[in-house]
Amino acid sequence: MSYDVIVVGSGPGGYVAAIRASQLGLKTAIIEKAELGGICLNWGCIPTKALLKSASVFEYINHAADFGITVKNADADFPAIVKRSRDVAAGMSNGIQFLMKKNKIDVIKGSANLKKGQKVAVEGDDKKITEYEAKHIIIATGARSRVLPNLPQDGKKIIGYREALVLEKLPKKMVVVGSGAIGSEFAYFYNAMGVEVTLIEYLPNIVPLEDEEVSKQLERSFKKAGINVMTNSAVESVDTKGNGCKVLVKTKKGDETIDCDVVLSAVGIKRNIENIGLEEVGIVVDKDIIVTNDFYQTNIPGYYAIGDVTKGHALAHVASAEGIICVEKIAGLHVEPLDYGNIPGCTYCSPEVASVGMTEKMALEKGYEIKVGKFPFSASGKASAAGHKDGFVKLIFDAKYGELLGGHMIGYNVTEMIAEIVAIRKLETTGHELIKTVHPHPTMSEAVMEAAAAAYGEVIHM
């Protein structure tokens, strides 16, 4: 069977690339060995957000008295919460199946192996191997949980994110290793469910890629919620003998042993580039990353790579954007390279964290003279009414030209607010123009306008 485009992998990079290719009139097929939608829809972004919503609802109920409402004997049915999460994921995966049919994309089930001459061999569940060819082959095989030598995952006592999504019962105590988005989200979720959580981070700050002020605020909020946060700390070993785990942690004050029921390893990702034929085809790999140009072409004509297997941010929305750019370039459209300096990042714990662009430290290191504006949600009428006064919006401007260098938010619903900053930076809007952009009242988004005003000494409500 011959195609114009074959996409290997059906995550948010792969399925979006396939749909765009079909829209552009290219005969397209997609190869997937597991569920359509990849990790994001089935074992990542979507099911975790379903769990986090349940945690948020449970927290609201437990604090109903703060809103003048009496609720008695609220209980979290953990198996039902997990089932809802899996049902949501299954529904989304079925939705991708519908989109494939709607866009007349052939779905090929099985494990793909790249071959020379723009061919792909697919081994199905019946072990039968069928060969397909295409003018353009896009690799979108994604990534999985990274396993450290001192944290070998057994799926029971030392687990990754997949197992964390489907635990049969709540542990009493959990240690989460790594405080990036995955670690912080699960630490929040299990803490909200009543689990005694310890969050361990090797670096000085949790969510270490965020602006330092945001990191410090999240640490305060986590500690206030009862999460034991340990920074500048490293897990040396885990003893899984007996009923639970004994986690040996090296801290600045010396070694400490923490007893728990389960350890969640959230220390990053490993790209899925093994056993897919890269060596046979001759595609260049550098330190676990498939090397591409700005339009995702590898060194071998006709072969491309997008998403987590490339050097860009390992984020679903980045993979989707890369897939669209890749396919539009293939179709001969005029396209611009993706601006990796304007990619939003979101962490969906409570309070939420969202950011884009440079941190204050990065801007100073790059030699900018900056203006910084910060507006706390404690001064926001909407935040007070909603009962979510923790957090702030922080904006960083180039003092010379008024360019918005970075935006950093922590608080209720800020993951829905960050897109405004992304658009502002894309449109090269200045600080003064942002101040004069009328924001609706009362909203959380007013804090963006107020933070800009604070940077220029014009803030009203603070």
C-alpha cells in the first residue's frame, strides 16, 4: 500500500499531523501499536486532569463552610474517581478514532519499523508483517517515564505516572521524586485525597523551570496544604523489602530515611527511539534526540520527526504545532519555524502554575534592563469572591522598548489565562498597550492588566 504521508505514532503530534495532511489533500495513514491518542490522551494530560478535577471538587466540598454551605460526611470514592478518569480518557481516544474516519485517514494497528526507501514494516498482533511505503514518513513515537538506576520501577512499590493513574487503593504514605509538572500534579492530587505526601526535589526550588518567585509561592502553598517538601535533596536508594518502602534521602543536613507505602518516580522522560529502525535507515540521533532541521526533516530525505523525540519542549501542544508545520512544509505552503521562546508551560496542581518566555533571572542574564510588575490575587475582587486569593501575576518587560519578555502566574485558573500573554508576545504588544487594553471586571484576568500597570508605576488596586 502506498501513501503520500505515513505518521508513526498517534499522540497529539501524530494525529494532528495526520489530520492536517489529509486536509491538504495528501493520502495519509497513521500507525499505532496501542490506543489512539497516545500517552497524552490515554495516560497523560487528559486522565490526570480528570483526577485533578475530582481532587478540586473534593477540596471544595471539604471547604464548603467557607462559602456558607454545610456538607456532612463527604467521602472520596477512590475507585470511582479512577474509573471516571479512565472513562474520560477512553472517550477522548474514541474521539480520535472518529476524527480519523472523518478525515479519511487509514489507521494501521501494530508496531512500526522504518526501512530504507521510504518504507515502513508493521507487525500486527497476529505477528504478520506488512510493508507500506510513502513519499513522506513522520516519526512521532513520543516518550515514556524515565527510569533511574537507583529507582527501578517495579510497578507496585516504585511506580511511574501510568501506575499512579490507576492505583487500586489509596496508600497511606507516598514519596514523589521530582517536582516538575507530573510530580507536582500527583503530589497535589494524592495529598487532596488524604495521603501523606513527601515531595523530593534535587534542585533548590520545586517546579525548577519556573520563575523563582513562583516556585517559592507554590512551595508555601504545598506546605500549607500539608505536603512535606524537600528541596536540595536526592534519593540515594529505596529498600522495598517488607510491606512498604524505606527511602534513603541525602539532604544538606545529612541522610534521612522516609517510610512510605509507594514511591512515585517523576524524574523526566525517555524518548521512544529504540527498535523503530533509525539505525537501518541511517537517521542521525544525538543523545537520545532525533536530529532535525527547523521543519522537522531528518538527515535522510523523506523522513521527519516531531514531538518528544526531537529537541523541542516535551509538551503536547508543542508536538501538535510541530506536526502542523512539518506537514504544511511537505505540502509546499509557506511556513515559519516555530518560536520556541514563546511556548506556554502549565502545571495543573492547586494553585495552578502557568508561564511563557523569560524568567526574571534569564532576562537579567541576557543583559536586559527590565521593568517588573507583580499583582497579587489577594487584591483581586474576583479571587476573593472565588475563595482563591493565593498567588499572583508577574510580568517582565524590556525597559528600553516595552517588549513583554516573560509572563509568570500562579493561582486559580491561571492555565486558562496564560494564552493572553502568548498572544501579546506573538503580536509584539508593548506594556503601555497592555495597560490600555480594557479587561472585564470582575475577572482573574484583570491581574494581567494590573501587573503591567505595576511595572510602569500606574497600578490602581494595590
